Amino acid sequence: MNYAEKADADVVSANGTFVSEGEQMPKDLSTLNKVIYDGAPVKIPTRLTKPDDSIQTKMERYIRGAYGFGHCWSKLYRREFLDDNGIRFRVNAEDRCFTFECALHARTYLRLPIFINVYRQITESLSRQPSTMKHLEDGVKGMSKFAADFDESMRLIKFFEENPAYKFQIINLQLMAVDNHEHMRYYPSGERLDNEVIATVDRAAQEAYGDNGAFIAWLFNQYHVLRRRVEELTPRGR
């Protein structure tokens, strides 16, 4: 809070650590706070965004992952900043679009390269439920809505109208991040395609995209098959 007030920051981000359900909360995070950035010790705080930074500068940093992706719980936000820019959780992209808009609009964005947050993972969380065909079906249907939330957040900003490649990169980055967690598990390495998986994707795509469903289903399956193949051919550690 002191850093935020001194810098008049709109957003302050810090590192966090995960604790499994039933695991003891750490009493001391100092052992985790040996953070190295670009080979040198980090100065506290790191000012990611200054008031005179351009949107292009912010987006270059965002694409490199400097702001972090999606975790709203590891950040502190100035209420007036959120109200002035109309930043709220969107129905489908939720915290990912929320944190993107914060990075996009913040005049001053601080990064504290220390661990001060602890996230307890709960078994009953929706994001930690076992793989089911219903889960896959909802994912196929929801991908376009997820992308639409990001599209809407950038639609009225002239920079993205003049630089559509940045818009593509951001939406692609976010879809791939969600896909890593949600869908790759249905395409296990070294195994034949599962008939139930293919049928579920086909059905969900037809319902969500109508006449374009067959093509969307093909793209969805082809993407995952090729991506898994690339993983199999890529040496570990690279």
C-alpha cells in the first residue's frame, strides 16, 4: 500500500505462491523473495508503466508477459481508476480481460518482484474439476465468446484499429493460455484420437457456429493434434 500511495499507482502487482488444500499456510515468504530479473537483482519497485508511455509500449510489454496473465488476486487496484475507465469483469473472459484492460489503461503500473500473496487451491473450484465431455463441450462453445470480450475491449481504441496485428497477438496469447489449461488434456501424447472427444467437439461446434461448425471443429482438432505433435518432437528443456 505504501508503494502504491507514494507512486500514485493505478495498479500494483506482486508475486504469489500456491498452497494446496490442507497444506499449511507459509509463515515466512522471505525464502521465496530471491527474485532475479534479466540476470540482475530487482530493484523494488519496478515501474512497468509511466504516465507518458504509449499504448504500443504497454502492449509490447504485455505480449512479453511483463504484466502477468490473468491473475487478478495478485494485484492491488485503485478504485477511482477502475471507475474512471469503466473496467469490470466481463462475462466470459472474466479476470483475464479485466487485468488486460488494467494494463492497457493504467497511467502508472508498479511491479513488486516479491512474494506477498498466497493463493489456496480449493478442490471444489470450477477450474480444478476433472475432465468431462461436458467440460470440453462448454469450452468449445465458450472460446468465441472469450475472444469477443477481448475484441470488445479493444474495438473503440484507435491504436488497435490502425495496428490489427497487436489485436490478433493479444487474443491469440489469451486463447492459447486458456487452451493450455482447459483443452490439451483431451489430446494425450502418443495416443489415438478419442472418438468421444471428436464427437463432442463436432456437436458443440455445430450448435455454437451453425453452418461453420464443421470447419471450426476441424480447426479445433487439427490445432490440438499438431500442437501435441510439436511437443513430442521438441527436446525437453527447450
